[in-house]
Amino acid sequence: MDFFISNAYAQGAGGPEGLLSLLPLVLIFVVFYFLLIRPQSKRQKEHREMVAALTVGDEVATAGGLLGKVTQVKESFVRVELADNVVVTVQRHTISAVMPKGTLKSV
């Protein structure tokens, strides 16, 4: 009956050949980390710090592209004056950038 069914012998333990087969996967992960994951987490950290440091009088740009001056800072919301007597309330995380002082006067 041996000629109908071949014998299954145990393979040798995964030595250096097994580790070498994992090397491309590890290299791909390292490349993804340094080119994608690390820069994104750095940008997120910088944005969190910028939003936490908002103060009254800062000139900001919102994610929607509105430019204004911060008039009130609360825990989750910021009141931004867009023009004379035009004040909107936006969520803190929608502030995309703090502009240099005097930006609104030049616009």
C-alpha cells in the first residue's frame, strides 16, 4: 500500500531559513513605521499641543478655511470673531493653524 500513499516525514526545525523568510516582512514594517506611522503621530502630537495652547487674541484658521481672532476659550469649544459683530463657536480640534499676529489686517 505504500505506493498509493506517500509517507509524511517530519520536517526539520525552522533554523536560519525560517528567520530569513520573515526578514522581508520585518523590513516592510520598518519602512512603513518610518515613512507613514511616525510622521503622522508627530503631526497629531503637534496639533494637540497647538490646540491646547490656544489663548484669547490668537489669530487662527479653521478647518473650513475661516480666518478669525479667538475671543473666548472653553474646554471643548472656542469662540472666533470673523468680522465686526460676527462671532462663531467652533470645536477646538477644528482649528487647523495659528496664524502670525497681524495676518487679519493684511487680508
